Amino acid sequence: MKGTLYYKLMDVEKAHNKYHKKLHNLNGKGIEILKSTQKEIINNHKNSISKQSIDTSLYRPFEKNLLELKKNSNGVWKYLPRRKNSEFNKEVRKLKDLIPSANYLERKGIFKMDNFLNGAAFGGLISLGTFAGLAYLFDNDIMETISQTWLFSTSFSLCGGLMAQRKRKDNNEKIVESIKEARYLDKKIKELF
């Protein structure tokens, strides 16, 4: 059984569905057993967000927490480098303990190739460094070689930026998946408490 709350609840539900016929023969108590098991899993899960969600007076949906954290990465910030923020990452790790696919929200730092600008910069530096190294190796003038290969360096730089954005596009699939997981957890909290 995996460690996140979502996976624990899903594993119990899948096991219930798999052995539904056997559980149904327990005088119709199969659903009650499933609900009590899931309630016990939620109560035993050590996470401040889940404890806060259980208390109905402080109820704050997981989906709202997820979208609030995601809001900080929208707009122009998708294309620009972001500083590593330990407080923000701490909140993301708490949420990741509940929703497994929320790891795309973590800020890794300004030198990670996870946005267009850094991808383009790294691509340009790699191509310029390669051509400068080859020019030195073959005893050519380095500046002349770079001036002759600027078009290739620019296109390689754009390819690096597009590769970094491809990673960002993969995050869109994780966004949809994490919202689905958050809605499932919210549904279970409302159903059980």
C-alpha cells in the first residue's frame, strides 16, 4: 500500500469492489466495513491538512488548497524562472502526502530547466560552448566560428526552450489528475464525516 492518503483510500475501495460478492454475504455489512475502514485510515493519517479537513467547522476542501497553490504558478510565471521557496515547498509536500500527483507545484530553483527562458538559455550555452570547443580543437578563430554558427545556436536555443515547455505541458496532465484526486478526497471527507 502506497503512503499517500489517496492511494490508501483507493486501495481499500478497489479491494472492496474486487471482493464485493464475499462482503455482500456478510448480511449487507460490506459497505459499512468499507466506510469504517476508510474513516479509520483518514483518522490515522498524520497530516495537518487532513486533520483540518476532518473538523467540519474548519473544513477547507483539498481542491481549494490545490488550486490556491497552483495559482502562484499561473500567467507569465510559467515561462520565467522561479526562486526556490522553502515555505511554499513545505505546503506542497504536505499536500503531496495526500494527493500524489501534486509534485508538479514544487519550486525547484532558478537554475532548473523547467521553463522556457532557462531552457533557451541552457540550449544556447550548450551550443555556443560546443562550437567554441570545436573551434579551439581545430585551431580556428573562436569568435569567427561563433559568428558563422549563430543561426544554429539560436535554433538550438529555441529547441531547448521548447523542450523545457514540453515538461510544463506534461504538468497539465498532472494538474487534471491532481484535481480529480482532490475531488475524490473531498467527496470521501463529506461522505464519512
